[in-house]
Amino acid sequence: MTGVLGVVVALSSAALVIAGYAVGYHRARAAADLSALSGAAAFQGGREACAQAARTAQQNGARLDRCDVVGDAIDFVVTARVSVLARTRIPHLPRAVTAQAYAGPVQ
């Protein structure tokens, strides 16, 4: 009985860790998408794309790790890479989940 209970506890713990990373990835993905889109809209409006992307990432609980704008005012791509802290206390596991998104001219 003790062995079966130990296996159940181990599997439950593993499932919680995996679920925590899955939630972190979805949060990072959403923050990256929104950051790239807001950066593209700002760039098209003549404002600083990366500053807007950083503000949007921060408002979504993420940190902007990298931002690039390639192209000119008519044809461009904004790349936003953000990271979100993973809520795990297990040593030797990554502390952050990252995601990257691209956005172009906003119509």
C-alpha cells in the first residue's frame, strides 16, 4: 500500500510540474503575440515599437527579452521575444518560459 501511495504522489507531483510549465508557456505565448502586435501598431503610427512592446509585455506579466524591427515604414516585421517566470521550486529546472512572436503591418 505504501508503494502504491508513493507512486501516486510521484505521478501527481510530475503532473503539477508539467501543468505549471504549460500554463507558463501559454502566458508567454499570449504576451509575445500581444507585444509584437502592439509594437507593430506603434511602429506604423510613427512611435517606438520596442518601447511599446516592452510596456505591453510588462502589463501581461512578462519581460521583453529581445525586440527587433526589420524593414521600413511600409513593409516591416516586429519580432518580440518574452519570458515568463515558471512557478516551480524544484532545483535544476528552468525558471523561465520563453516565447517569440512576429507581427507586420497593421491594416
